[in-house]
Amino acid sequence: MFPWYLLVITGALMACVGYVFSRITEKLRTKHHQVPPPMCRGWIPWLGCAVEFGKSPLTFIEAKRRELGPVFTLQVAGERMTFLTQPADFQLFFQSPSVDFQKAVQNAVQNVGSVPPEAFFSNHTKIHDTLKGFLAATNLSDLTQSLFQEFKKHLSEVHRLNEATKSTSPDLLQLVRRSMYKSVISNLFGSCVLPVEQEETYQEFETNFIIFDEQFEFGARLPHVFL
């Protein structure tokens, strides 16, 4: 039987060789290009800083911003995630001829929403332009009255609920979520499309949406075990 300790040694050597090879490859690839932003690689090849990142992504990102500067890259579970933390850089990024926004987000949309590449690329521009036109500044005045009525309706529901439960200090974040989510959903998608009238169904929808919204970008790139 092959000694177990030789398997351990072989595995460790393969990991070291892989790490050295990846570093050499990166050096050769970037030799004749612009200097890349500083990178946090972590201590374990491939895995990188996935464990620390997954515990509290926003806290970890802020810590690395202080350590590495406003632009940096994290190596997380085989992925390289570059962060721009200064708003002044956002416009330069999106206007760069080297950046293709559709290609940048396609993989994430496929991972999260199971949208195949063909459907994404054929429909993205049309959907984007439709929503952008619908929410353009010149069209917002047409939505004001209906949005006002929806806010009034759902705020009244919150008031009645607080009176029924004798709550004197409702949670502000929950108040905003409850009134805004329902009002915007009805205006964007129409009535009876998503569950805003049935309380139990809506609560389930809201809980799932909050989880989805908070972890969307990370879940799109990382295995769920690290989140």
C-alpha cells in the first residue's frame, strides 16, 4: 500500500509547484502591460482569501481598501475580483474602451439567474433601454401620482399594523422596506404580478429578496459554502 505520508507530501509539492507556476505565468503576462493593482492572494493557493472574505465581505473589503489603496484585487476561490472604491473612478471605468459591461456581467447573471448566454446577449440591450427609458427623468412626472397613492396606501397599512400590535417604536428600516418595496413593485411591474397583497406570501418574498440582494454579487462569483 502506498504510504499515506507520501500522498501528503506529494499533494503539498503539487500545490507549491502550482503556486510558483501561477506566479511565473502572471509575471510573464503582465511584463509588457500596465502594472496591475495590488492583490491580496491569501495564504492558500486557489482558495486565496475566500474564508476571510466570506465571513464578512464588506468589512474585509474596507480593511483591504485601507491597507492596499482605493483600487485592489482579491483572489477568492479561483476568481480575481478587482474593486474600485472611489466614485471618481467609476465613470472612467465605464467609459473605458477596454471594458465591455455586457461581457463583464454575463457570467454572474448566468450563475444567479440561469440565463443562458444567447438569451442574455440578445435581450440585454432591449431590456436595459426599456427600463432606462421608463425611469428617465422626463417620464418620472407621469409616475408621481400613482407612486404617491401606493406610498399612502402602504404607509396606512403599516400604521394600522402598529396600532394592532401596539407598537410605539417601529423599526425604521423595516418601515421603509415595507412601504417602498410594495409601492415600487406595483409601479414597475403592475398589480397582481408579484405578491404584495397577500401578507404571508409577501413576507416570504421580502425575506428572500433581501437575502438575494445582499449576497447577489458575491454569490454570483463564489461557491455558497464561503458565504
